[in-house]
Amino acid sequence: MKNTLKLLALAGAMSLATAASAQQTAGTWLGTLGINKITPKVDSGDVSAPALPGTKADVGTDSKPRFAIAYMLTDNVSAELDLGLPYKHDLIGAGAIEGTGKLGTAQVLPPTAFVQYRFLPANAVFRPYVGVGLTYAVFQKETGSAQMTALLNTGGPGTTYKLDDKLALSYQIGGTVRINDKWFIDATVIKTKLKTKVSFSTGQTQDVRLDPLAVSVSIGYNFKGF
């Protein structure tokens, strides 16, 4: 009887080990859903003449749900696609016009594709990873405020503006913590080197380096195939 119990215990332990090793192995899909906060690290150029010299801009933060799907190419190398809803950012006066308040708003949709390297064995409870990828920032629904018109087109019609869509390089560092054979927690930090150009309806332009930092925490699920 004792030998039988020992054999059953050993079989159970081996089954658990096999199930755990199925985590994040080659051929596994990883789906994550969480919240992501984007904080632009702005380095603004001046609005071109005839604006007041030193007319710069800053950009506010925003948080939205983030969905990502990854595929394990090998036990350590994965490909990931990050998706989500458009982020809405406030455009704020800076430099010589600091304190003038909100100049407008804009939405940006930044889908990103990563190639990642995941450290430690596939069945490890904690797996840190790094990634490098490309972000395509699509800007939309840019809206200027009355304050923007007062600064750039005093007494004239409302000023509008457009941000150029851009392809940018992104870097990622993160980690997963296994809850059980299927579920895990994921946390990641992404830095994107993004520079764009603002074109105003007044004919003026402005170069802005946004370089956003994104921080997210998600819940994830492993599965094999669809």
C-alpha cells in the first residue's frame, strides 16, 4: 500500500511538472489584457514664425486598456503584437507660453510589434524578458482650443492642426509571474523613440519629440492553438 501511494505521488508530481513545462514553450500563444499608462517625455521645438519665439508644447498622460497577443517561436523567443484603444492626450503650452493652459487634444493609436527574448526555463514561476520592435503611431481627431487660436491666429478663424503619422523604434522590458498552468500576471515597460511634426492651419509648423514611456500591468492566459 505504501509503495502504491508513493508511486501515485510520484506520478502526480511528474504530471504537474509536465503541465508546468507546457507554459510558454514553443508553439504556445500568450494573451494578455490589462491597463496601460502612457507618459510622453516631450522635447519640443518652437512654433515657426510669426509665433512668439520660444512657443513650445507639452503633452499630457493617458491610460487605456491594453491587449497583447504573443506566440512562442521557441522556448525563449517570442513575437508579440500590442493593441488597444486610442489614447487621448492634451496639448499644453510650454516655454514662452507656459501657463496658458490646454491648447488642444489629439488621439493616437500606437500598435506595436515586438520580438522578445524570455529568460529562464519555460516552467519558471518568474520569467523576465526584453524586446525590441516597431511602433506605428497613427494620430487622429486633433482639435485646437480657443487658446490655440488666440496665440496663433488672433481675431481669425479657429486654428486647426495635424500631427504626422510616424514609424518608431520601441524597447521593452518586462516579466511574467505564473499563477497556475494557464494563468499568469504580466508587467512591462516600453520606451518608444518618436518624433513627429505638427502642421497648423495658419501655415506654421512645429517639430516635437514625444518619446513616450508606457507602463502596464495585465492578466495573461496560455493556450495551444486556436
